[in-house]
Amino acid sequence: MALRITDLKVYMPAKDFEQSKRFYTALGFSMSEGWGGTADFELSGNRFRLQDYYVKDWADNFMVVMGVDDADAWHQHVRRIADSGEFTNVRIKPPEKVDDSLVLHVVDPSGVLLVFVQ
């Protein structure tokens, strides 16, 4: 018998929990309040749990890779959010060609690396 899992959810750190909740909501994720200092986020059936917990070394080494249809459109969307001035720690690199993919790197307000791969 092959074993399987029915659900998978990572716990992502947040340096400033309220700011991180606003950032992921601005990206387009739907948020629902969690329990014990957490909030759940969902977009297109993909989910993660944000937690009001932060360790710099952990956050600086945390990566989330997302497959997307249009890395350029995500770049424009995230650029608008970053340019709003509300999220001063957000960093963005323009999309770059990596092998046969177009890859966008975004660092969230806590230092987590978001990698959008088309």
C-alpha cells in the first residue's frame, strides 16, 4: 500500500505579524484568523500558516517557491505593493531567465524569500 498525505501546510515566520498579514493580503491571498498567534492564507487552493513568531536566522533561510503563469505580471503587482511605501523591508529583483524558466525573487517584510517560477 502506498502511503499518502491529505494536507500539507508550512508555518511561516513573521517579524511584524500585523504587517505580514497586510502584505500577504495585498498580494492577493485570502486570510482567515488562526489560533494561538497564527493566520491562514490561501490563494488558488495553495495555503500556508503565518505565525506571530520570528527568529532572524530562520526567517533569513526560509524560502517559498510558487509556480505561476506570468512572472512579469507578478513582478508588476509586487512592485506596486512595494512602491506603496507601506512595506519598507520588501525587496524585489526583476524576473530573470534561469534555464527554461522565468524567475522572480521577492523578500517579504520578515526576510522570507518568495520565489515565483514561470
